[in-house]
Amino acid sequence: MTIRTHTTPNDLIQAAAGDFAALAEDLLGAKPRIRVLLTGGSLGIAFIEALAYLKLDWNRIWLMFSDERFVALDHEDRNEHQGITAWPELAQHLTRFPDADIELSEAAARASQLLEKELGSLTTAESCFDLTVLGMGPDAHVASLFPGHSQTSAWVIAESNSPKPPAARLSLSYEALNRSERVWFLAAGESKSRAVAQSMDPLSGLPAGKVRGRSETVWYLDQEITDAL
């Protein structure tokens, strides 16, 4: 586990984007295609906005969000919509979750089928995501995986009772997220310091504590969090 502290949230985002550029260039020099999971929230969307300035071969980078609010494709609460608004070219490269014109459980099943077609069985041992970028809430939730909520075993799970609106969500499961070679957490603000400190212990039982990269786990933190740790 690595902790990287930056003075402000903007410094954090610029550093993470720069590290992403270096990682992507290195990986694309060794393999034809890489897979990256994105995250929503204020830092996640700021990170996506920073990606717009990177000169990368995006046609060789598979992108998807780790979770989605189950609302219409053009709804302002939808992570994909916010990401595409921040960086319009993202729409050309993004694997999207189903629209909210079907039942939530059916949408989860369709998304799981899509990922199984792309990635194979969930139970296969090797990693399938080169990088997963995650934000986290003050309760230490990541994606739409919340403390105290039980989950089924599937690529994508349905969350019908999110403690923060909208209630209906789709999310990659813990099993799916832990198929990541690298996991980068983005967190800023003193309100998240306790959750960050607890989540650094994989035995905490908190959602963020249950996700780790197979070769690398990095916490990008701002000074407010670091000072409170």
C-alpha cells in the first residue's frame, strides 16, 4: 500500500492524471489493450476532466464506471452523463450500463452478461482490470457498495436501497473490483479522514477496506486528510 499526499484536491487530481498517463503509456507499450474502471463523485469527475488533456491512444483503452446511478442515460445524476459532460470524447470509448427503462434486477443481469462476454467467468483467477480508480464516501462506501449491505456473487449487483439518493444503483461487486491489478483511491476533505484511516486496515470490514489491487494499492490524499490521520 502506498500513500501519496498532495496539498489540495486539485493537486491530487493532477498528480493522479499524470501517473495515469505514465502507466497507460507503459502498459500500451507491452500489450494491445488495457482496461480501466472509472469512478464518479466530485474527484472522480475531476479526474476524468483531467484525462481529456492526455495524449493517449484512447482507442486501445477500454473504459467503464465501477458503478452507476440507475436513472436515465441523460439524467444529471448519472455518472456516465457527468463524465461525458466533463470530457465529450469519453462517449466514444465508454462501455455503458443499461438505461433505466427496464427493471433494476434485469439491468444488473444484462450488465453482468456484458462483462462476462468481455472478461470471462467471474471466478477465473487472473486479474482483468489494469486499473480501478475509486472515490469513497465518509461512510467508506466505494462504487455503490455500502456498509452493512449484503451482496450477491455476480459481476454487477443491483442496489435498491442506497443510503444516499438515488436509491437504485448498479455496481461492480467486491469480487469484480478485486480482479484489478491496481487500485487507486482518491479522497479529500477532513470529513473522510476517519473512514480512510479505518479502510487502510483490510480487516476493518468497511467497503473500501475490502478492495485491494493485486500488485498495487495507492491512496491519493489531500493534506486535510493526512493531517487528521
